[in-house]
Amino acid sequence: MTPARQRILDAFRDLVLSQPYADITVSRVIERAGTARSTHYAHFPDKRSLLLASMASPLEALASCATTTAGTDAVIAMLDHAWDNRVLGRTLLDSPDARHVADALANLIARKSSREHLHGTLTCHAVAGGYLTVLRRWLAGEIICDSVELAAWFTGWRTNGM
């Protein structure tokens, strides 16, 4: 990753953690990152692509749950971070961009499952939608469990069923 790309991602993260997602603009990210507008657009064509890039690690952890016998450590770490920032998480998962987050997760699941049991676009989208719905409801306090229990569900549903 280039230093400029990392500065942009860091600036976006700082802004997301300090103000409502809807209030973040590319101009604010550029100002915070100290980069030129052209540099920003060379890495990210829009705010949505920046959001998806910043969520790559959590989405990767969830996709691994759906397609492999993933361990729970990475999932627990992701869930603990999400819980610590649950207001932001709920805001993002309830935003108009949530559909794109679900699409990105479904695409990751599809790519990871090419030699696994999850085949078909509908299945990948159903799993992604289910995971994000459970995550959103957990962050809202509608599902009562800790991150360890939820990680066990995410990582165990393939063998135990939903």
C-alpha cells in the first residue's frame, strides 16, 4: 500500500470515528489526509469505494466464516471493535451504502467459495445479508450475547446449521 493511500484511509477512519458518516465528504478526507484531490481520486473514485476499502478486514473475517473453518480470534477482534464503535456500525449498516457493503461481502464469499460448498450468487447474497442483519441487530442490542458467542455462531453455522 502506498503511503498516500494509507494516509487517505487513516484520515477517513479518523473522520468516521469522530463525526456522522453522512457528514464526511471527499473534501474533508483530502484536507485531513493532506493529499491532493487527484491523489485521492487515483486511489478512490468516490466515498463509497473508500468505505469499502476501510471495511476490507472486517468483511474478510465474515467471508472467511462463510467459506472456511475459520478460527474465532479474528472474528472476535472484529466484533469487539464493532461493539466499541456500535453507534457508527449501526449508522453504516442502516445507511444507503449498506447495500454496497452487503454486495462487497457477497462478492468476497463468492470468490472464496469457488472450490467450496457455497455456489451461486443467490446463496452468497443470502449469507451476506444474513450475517450483516445479525451484526446490525447485535449492535443495536436486539440480540443479546457477547462477542465470543457471536463469533462462535458466525464460524460454526456451516457445520451446525442456521
